[in-house]
Amino acid sequence: MVATGEDQSPNGIFLASNESVYGPGERAREAISRSAGAVERYPDDGMARLADAIGARFGIDSETICCGFGSDDLLARLARAYLSPGDELIHSAHGYPKIPNYAYANDAVPVSAADRDFTADVDAILECVTDRTRIVMLANPDNPAGTYLSGVEVRRLHEYLRPEILLVLDSAYIEYVSAPDYENPLALIKSSTNVVMTRTFSKVFGLAGLRVGWVCGPVDIIDTLKRIGITFPISAPALAACEATLQDRDHFERVVGENHRIREMFSDVLKSLGFEVIPSQTNFVLVRFADPDQAICNHQALEADGIYARRLAGGEFARCVRFTLGMEEEMLRCIAVLEQGCQKDG
Ligand SMILES: Cc1ncc(COP(=O)(O)O)c(C=O)c1O
């Protein structure tokens, strides 16, 4: 991906990294402040305490949970634990761009499966399976497109994978999904031996800066992931904040509700103005322009107005700009800039 402008002013509107514009709720903020009084100690048993809190909140056995330094840490650990040199990891062509790196980091081979207009394609993925396939890793919903696979499709994919192939479902944006045919992968995890899902506190819970994620899966996989992780992966402020935020249902509901409302408003207004909007199930929206020049030109016009969205590089992404959903006024400002149109340099 192409980074946004280097010269971001402190007063800009930052819509590039899919963080929650609402941040954490008051309860989590207070817990972080309180935790400052005890940072000279390791957060003893922090991982187990957080796994218990997550388990209680989501109705999951805490023995099937491992917490880490963002879900990125856990995706990397899964690759480290289960990929040997020469093994293949299948990912969706326009899926989460970090996924191929997890393969490269372990001398494994990333295999790109064609998608259907930015949506993962189960048949194409299955066609990529070989004797060397060890992991299929998908973000669902996906980033940067915001598209998703239905529960039926995920189960169909799983049905045709050999049991020794690990299906990793990166569910970083699961809380934002409103599509009725999406399924939380928990039931599939419980009924199988080769499915895991990763989750994060970086998005809907507004704690990206504290770097906390978790993974749920079969106990043998979870034990392996725990063994290869660092000691005390969850800092004391992170533990306090996560425990508090899991209790704060009001903040959670408000964030999810506002995100849905603004996602619809932003998408509908842009569509009514003639822009191509990829339907999103996340806290960001991908807009596709006629060509890469238009994407660059609109991105520059936004930056000139202090709005930092994410321009993407490579293939079909070259004509796209991704907007993390901010506050309503911020999204209206984006719309105003896009509506005004842009002049190409030179
Ligand atoms: C699909 C997806 N997976 C994982 C991550 C990493 O999240 P974390 O902050 O938990 O490492 C991101 C971050 O943007 C993401 O978009």
C-alpha cells in the first residue's frame, strides 16, 4: 500500500489505517490511568486473565484462546508454527496484503487465488490446493475491499480442505458485519480440528495503540501458539483496558451503530454522485475510480484539504482509495472534496 502524506498536520482528518475514530470508552480510559500505578511489575497471569475475560464476554472456553501483541502477532505465529520451507499458503488475490509476508517470513510460498471483483472465490482457492498446501489464510471481512464470504461459502471451503490444512479466518472486522448470511466462525471452530479465527482489540474496541489481539482454535494449536510467544505478551495497561472495554457494552453498541449509520450514508451519497463504491461490511469503504490517475488526483485533492485516506498500489487497487469511516462531519467533508472533482497535475 502507498503511505499517506508525510506532512500530516495535527489537525488533519486521518482516515488511512482503519482505527476506531471513537477510541476506547470512558471505562477503558480510566482503567489505563489506574494501571499506571503498577507498571513496575510484570502483568502476572495477564494472558490467562484476558483469555478468561474474552471467554466470558463471547461465550468461549478460555482454554481455546491465546492472546498476543495484536492479531498480527498471532497470524505471524500461526505461520511460524505451521509453515516449513517450501510449504504453500493460499490467500485471496485482493485480500489482506500482509498475508503473503507471513509465508515469505518462513521461506514458504504464498499462492494467490483469483477473486471475484475483490471478493474471495472459494472455487479458485480450492483449485490452488496442492500437496504442499499447509495454510489457507483469509480475512473475512477482507481488507482493503471490505467484502466478505457468507457462512455457507466458508463452510464449503472448509469441507474440501484436507484436515492437515489449517484454515485461518482473520476476523479483525467481525463486529462491524451486518450481512445476515455472514456467520461467526465459532461453530465451525468447535466442530473441526483445523480452523482458527483471529480477533483484535484494535478496531471496534478502539485500542490499536495498545496492540492486543487473540486467536481461538483447537486446544493443541492454542498450546503451540502459547509456547512460541513472548513472555508476558499483554502489558499491564493493555490488560486493564481490554478487561474494562469488554464490560462496556454501551460503548460497543454506540460504536457499531454509528459505524453502520455512517457507512450507509457515505456509501449511498457517493453512489448517488456516480462514484463506484465497493459494498463494505467493515469500518472502511473502498472507492474505485475510472483509472489510477483519477485515484491519485482525488487522493491529492483530499490531502490538500487535510484529509488522509489510503491510496493503494498494485493491480486493480491502483485506481482505488480506501476511506476509514470517521465522524459524520469528516465523511461529509470527504464527499464535498470528491464532489468538487480534481485537476490532474501538469
Ligand atoms: C484484516 C486485518 N487483519 C489484521 C490486522 C492487524 O490488526 P492488529 O492491530 O490486531 O495487529 C489488520 C489491521 O489493520 C487487518 O486489517
